[in-house]
Amino acid sequence: MRTYVMTRIYPFAGMAIGDFETGSLCAPHLAFFNKIKSIRTTGVLSEWKPSPHIKQVEITWIREGDRKVNSIIVASDLSERSRQAVRRGVNLAADLNAKLTVLHVVDDAMPTTLSNQVQREAAGTLSDEVATDADGRKIDHEIKVVVGDTVEEINAQTRSLNADLLIVGLHRRRVFLDHIKETTMEHLIRSSRLPVLLVANKADEAYARVLGGVDLSRVCASALHKIRMIAPRAELTLFHAHEVSFRKEAERDYATWKAVSDLPGDLPDPVFVEAKARDALHEVMDKGRYDLLAIGAHTRSNAGRYILGGFSAGLIRNPPCDLLLAK
């Protein structure tokens, strides 16, 4: 845990809470939130203790590696694709002693009478699924059925419930539309402030073998911490894609990144692959079976944190296994 005392802080309205970046300790807009006791940022929970004067603010930071998954949201569309997501959420909540919320969003364009019926049936279906998957285990959980836009409501619920992890099932493939526009799943993952676990396979067992992509970014470091949170006993393999004939430079850059980044202490050395990221992934996946793939959801730059990288977007549409996308 780290505490910083900030001086010469001036109010700056209009900055969204979720826009605050880890490490931006001199940003002048912080005092705008002097009445807020705590906020959720990208990877860090900050506790605010404003002084009587707005010129000084004390902030306590909790290191990424010290955080735990205390609250999980599973977004279900009641399809068979979402069924495994609910099961994974139940099992993780039991293993991590976390609060579980299973959420379904009813389209607000639906007629009221039909909407009320769908809400009742959805609540009953999800309650039955959780009870079946819990199999006698006591899990702190809640079923929530709300009306509205799917992406907006899911993001609103993650904020109001102060969730740590969002779990979803595979998106419904649309052969033509998926080639010309962003899918709802991509929109959700791009706009979510949370790490997202995309469940593609059966969720009967805990994760045993995890593959992590290393791109030397802050988001990558966050992904490695998330692996240890949700799969603490899994065997971990890392890979790093680099340009042809630049192996020494890649090893040097990785060593530098590892030295200056906040990383888990028990990381294995990565497999260095001379290929583009997509080709490197295929090469590594061909040599072993993995339950979970963990990567960063967006580009390396802070400015690009709301933009899905092409590599990430392709995996969301066609994941080779369960996919953990860190933020």
C-alpha cells in the first residue's frame, strides 16, 4: 500500500472518474473529486482523504498484486452460450469467496406486458442455474433482471456494484454483419472498465493450464496479476512475439520491463517467438493445450485504452479457449 500527498491541486471539472490512470500523480483534476471517498481506477482502488484545503489531497493506493476479486458479475442472455459463463462464475465465486451477481438485461423496446413476463421467467431460470451449479455450496449471490440497453446496463451495474470481474459467454455469430460492424461483445469489452472473462469452453473444472501473452505494456502486467487471482494453482506459460532476427533486443526489452513493472513474483520466463502476435499464438497453442488465454484488451498507449486492438478483437470473435482480457 502506498500513500501520496499531493499539493498544488486545482479543481478541473468534466473528467470522468474512470479516466484516471495509475501513476498520474500530478494530474490537476483530482481535487474535483474531493467529496468522493473512494473511486475505482484502471487496476487500482484509491481511497481519498481530502484536507480542509483543496490544495492538498492524500491518496492511498493498493498495489495491483494486493487486490482480490471480491465481486463478480456474470452477464447472461439465457442462451446455452451463457450457461457455461454462469457455471464459471459460480465456481469462481465459491473458490474466491466472492459475491456473485448474475445479470440479465431485457430489451427496453419490448412491450410492457411481455417484458414483465420475460423478467419473471429470466429471474427463475437464472436462480435455477445458480442453484444447480452451486450443488450445495453456500455462495453469496444475487439475481438481477433489469430493463434497458444491454451494454449500458451491464456497465452501469458493474459500477454500482463495484465489481472486480465481468464474465460473459460467447457472442452470437452473424456471418455477414460480423465482417462489417463491431459486435455487441466487442462493444461491451471495449467500453467496460473491468477485466472481462470470456467463457468459450465447459466450466466444470478449475483452470489448470494458462497461457499469457506478453507485450511489455501496463495492461499486460495487469493481465498477469489477474491470472494469479482467478487461477492461482494453474500452470502458467508466457509467450512474447518479436520481429525476426531481434531476439537479443526482445530479451533485453523484456528484462527491462520486468525490472520496472509491478509483476507477480513467480513468473516463468517467456517463450520468445519470431512472428507476429497472431502467428506466435497459433505456434504456441499448437504445442500444448490451454484452458485460458490472458491478454491485454487494448493497445499499449493510454490514449488507446478504449480501442480494441485488432489481435484482441479477432480473439473475441473466435477464441481458441476461455479468454481473459485485462484493462
